[in-house]
Amino acid sequence: MLRSRVVTVSLAAALLAPAVLTAQSGAAHYHVVKRTTIGGDGGWDYLTVDTATDRLFVSRGTHVMVVDLGTGKVVGDLPNTSGVHGIALAPELHRGFTSNGRDSTVTIFDPRTLSVIGTVKVTGANPDAILYEPTTKRVFTFNGRSADATAIDAATGRVVGTIPLGGKPEFAVADGNGRVLVNIEDRSQIVAFDARSLAVKATWPLAPCESPSGLAIDRAHARLFAGCENRMMAVVDANTGRVVATVPIGEGVDANRFDPATQLAFASTGRDGMLTVAHEDSPDHYTVVANVPTQRGARTMELDPRTHAVYTVTAEFGAAPAPTAEHPHPRPAMVPGSFTIIELRP
């Protein structure tokens, strides 16, 4: 029953669509405007724009690089964040938070000075995504190994509870009304819970979406955008959980964003190095208006809501080493000094 009600944008139509944002979208053609090589050690995961300081926070495995968006220069570094995945900001509290997967902690820091305020041990294991929920002034970590979320009072750093999620959480968003919605990757679901009571309110299947990772939200129209491993972005009614449309995207999605000013939804796919841009014609209908080449490996991204710029990151890689019994599918090594920020603008 659910599949018959889903409005699908065909892959053929998406590939044949001109790589411009039409007049319908009210925006110009997204394209790469700048590539800034910043080097540095470590892999990477989530990016976060701080509009108060005009900086980009970039997680790098054991540390967080801080880049001035005006100059492209690295202006600071937050060390000792072992296994860092994400960065959440609480602007009104002048605090930032990192999810440190390897030691299951959160580092609290001052986003302006980058001084460390404290460290919190989470209740679960391997915190991945991290989210600040402003109506409760709580920070939530989404713990992949323990299939739950930890709630932390952002002002005091005190752990206030744990939410069992029934599966491996990936990215999460807040709806602005005290609810948090999170992708459950291994069950292809979305879970909605109350940020104050910490009670799970709904669990929704995402078929035909498989293995969701990135998640974004259009709060005005109550629509979620889930990036799915099977090359689609599922559009979900945030009130009912119904999948109302699917949009074709590339392979290897790991991030989604929505720009309320332009009504554009974005999906970054790292295996084929592409940014898909889709316009929300109405809450249940979407048009793919661009598939912009970025670079292989550019799987995560961030949107600056002030400038409408999209930032993604990747690096150059050498040849993969020979497989061994211990490592049958070895990853190629990153070329030293090649880590790059890619900036796209309309």
C-alpha cells in the first residue's frame, strides 16, 4: 500500500534534467566555486558551520579543524577528540560539543576561543551523530554500538537520560517543537522521540528506502529527507511517517541538507562524487534540478543558510595495498597534504 502512494522522480528524468536550477527553483546553477586544500591528518566525518564566527568545524578522526570561511585558512584545532564524528553548537549558550566515538565521550568547548570546558561520559557506546535541541537546551548523542541516544543538559554537562532506539542510529534532526527524529540504519526506519520526556513516540518504516544515513528537515512543511543506500532520497511526512516521494541520487550518500529560503534539498554521494540538488515544488512533489560533480570521497557536507553555500570535503588517494588474510579489502591510503574543502554556490 505504501509503495503505491509514493511519488517517484525517475532516474532517467533526473539524468536528462539540465544541470541548472530552473526558474521554478528561484536559484541559479550550483557549481564548484572554490577548492581549498588545508591538509592535516586523519579521516573525516561531519562538518558544521558556525554562523556566529563564520567558521567551518571539520571532524578529523582525533581532532577537529577550524576553518575561517572568509579566508579559507585554518584558524584553530580542537585536539584529543578520539574517534570524533560530529560537532553540535548551542549558540545561545556559547558552547560546542563533539561526539567522540572511540572513548564514548563528549567534549564541551567554547566555539570562539576553542578552549575545552569539560568532558562528559555518555551512557552508550560509540557516539556518532550529535544534535543540539534548542527547546529543551539538551544535546543528544546517537550511539551506534549500543543502539541508543544519550541526553545531556547543554548548560551543565549533566547526563539526564538514555533513549533506547531499537537499532543503529545515524543522523538526526530536531523539528523545532520538541521532537527529535533519527534514522535507524540497520532497520531502515525513522524513530521520533520527545526531547523532554525522552519517550519514543513513533517508529516508521522507510520502504522503499534502504539503510538511511543522512537526514534533513523542512520544518515549515514537516518533511524529512533521508539519504538511502539504494541510490534514493526518501521524502517523509514528519507527522505521519508516510514516504510521500523518492528522488534518485548517486551512490554512497552520507549527508542531506535542506535550504528553506530556496526550497532546495541536497544529497552528497561520495562513491561517485556528486551533489544532487532537488527542488520542493510542493511538499509531496520534487524536481531534480542538478547533479553537480564534486570529487570521489565527498560524502559529507554542510549548508551555510546565510549564503546558501554548500561545503563538502575529500582527499586524494593512492593505490590500495595488496589484500591480506587479515585485511581482505584494504583501503587506499590518503595522499599526505591533499585534504580539501570544496565550496559550491548558486
